Amino acid sequence: MPNAAITIAPIAPSDHDELQAFEFTNRRFFERWVNPRPESFYTPDGVSRAIRAAQLDAEQDRAYQYLVRENGLLVGRINLSQIQRLGYQSASLGYRIGEAHNGRGIAKAAVLCVLPEAFGRHGLWRVEATCRPENPASRRVLQSSGFQQFGHSRRCFQLNDSWFDLLHFEVHADRQTAQSL
């Protein structure tokens, strides 16, 4: 990925068609790792509602959703959700990179783009993330971006009819700042 420019930007109504195509194209790939979205999400109205919900969440400081682009092309999403203020100043990180763009360092680049937003613009102190043990690529993304594992929950996540473990990671503003120096 040496010549690629990875950027993130908040989801906007002008992203509608591209976002709908991205989600539809990668639907089966994403559903291997997370529970499926409702059928209604994949309709034009469903995507419009999701974009508006993302904007309302940001306006109300509940969550921040960003699109990940490589040289202008939509290749993924990255989110700061479950914002907790008052005594916590924390959020949960989630990301998904399209199947055709996996394995090229885009997820790590996106995480490194969103952490300054989290700790700067959004004034967070701590960002948490989880991944399944069966996903070593995601674990490497988190660890190489400054996250440290702090827990392992057993059989806590259900996907279809199976239960899976989750690994828990965290990074703090002071640790991330020190790593970027």
C-alpha cells in the first residue's frame, strides 16, 4: 500500500449510492463475522435512514461513523460507537474493510486516522475494541495500532446458531500520543 492515500470522512447523504453498492457487494463477506443487517437496510430508503441515523448519533455525541477511502474510492467503514461521557470519556471502535481490499494495511491505516479524531476532536480518553480469536488479522491491526489486550470473554457473542469468544482491547489517549511521537 505504499502509494495509497487512506482518508476517513463522516458519512454524508452524498455518499448514498456508493455506500449502498459497497454494503450490498460486501454483504456476505461481512456476515461471516457479524450478525446480518435487516433486509430493509439494503434498500435505497434503508440506506438513507442509516445515513440520517448516523448524522443524528454524531449530533447527539452518541457515535461517529466514518467512511474509509483509498485514493477516493470507498473501501471500508470505521466507527466510534457507544460513547460514554461522565467519568469514562470512552468509545467502542468497529471497522470493516471490503473483501477486495483486505490484507493491504487499510484497516490499520484507518484506525490510525480515527484515533486522533477520537482523542482530539471528540475528547475521548479511552477507545475499546473487540475481535474474535479466529480473526488474527484484526488482532494484528489493533496491536500494531497501540491497543493492548485486557480480556477474553468466552462464548459471549452469537452469530447464527454458534457462540464465539471475544478478545477485548483498549488504548488510551496518553499511550497513543506517546506512540505517535
